[in-house]
Amino acid sequence: GITIMRYVTVYDDIRIKKVITISSPLKGTYIAHLFPETSEVYKGLSYDNNISKEIIAAKNKLTIPIYHIVPMWDNVIIPVDSAKYDETPNDNIYYYNGTKYSHVGIGCNPDVAKAIIKWL
């Protein structure tokens, strides 16, 4: 999610018509604070890091719709509100309430897949 958001905010690629992020730490994650401050994980994924700030500032220039799958529980994304932008319309957000799927497996959930299919 971070990679595609950075791409679409830097490049004007007309091939991309919409973006769907799935449990992506768009604003960073507190877990990255467990790493040394000099590590790439800390620099790139810590909550409210510079990359996230750049993406958030540049997303206002986007003309394509952004959709988010936001888990209410996730064993990696802390806090869960990191997985969405505050200004995203409610119709473009699917809140996943289950705990059966891990961060990596959330895209395998049938309800999540239905939300993605609806947006496609």
C-alpha cells in the first residue's frame, strides 16, 4: 500500500485508474519503533514518518479514487487507523471486523474479497 501510494503521488501514470490498499500502514506503525532509529524499518515505517507525511501531503493532487480495507484488529498495523486516510469517503472504506486472518492473510477473507470485487 505504501509503495503504490508513493508511486501514484510521484508519477502521473494514466494506466492506474484506482488504488485499493489492504491493511496498509499508510501513516506508519508503532511496531517499527522497536527497531533502532538508524534502521530502514524505523525510517520507513515508524508512525508518522517522513515518507508517510510526503504521501499524505501529495495525495491531495490525486485524481484517481483510493479505497481502503481497514482491519479493526491487526497483529501488525498499530494503530488500525493507520490503514486509511482521514478524508477517504466512507463508501471507499471496508472495515474488517474479524480476527481469523492475520495481517498477511486478510486478503484471503471472503468478505474482504467481496469488497474488493465491488470496487473493481
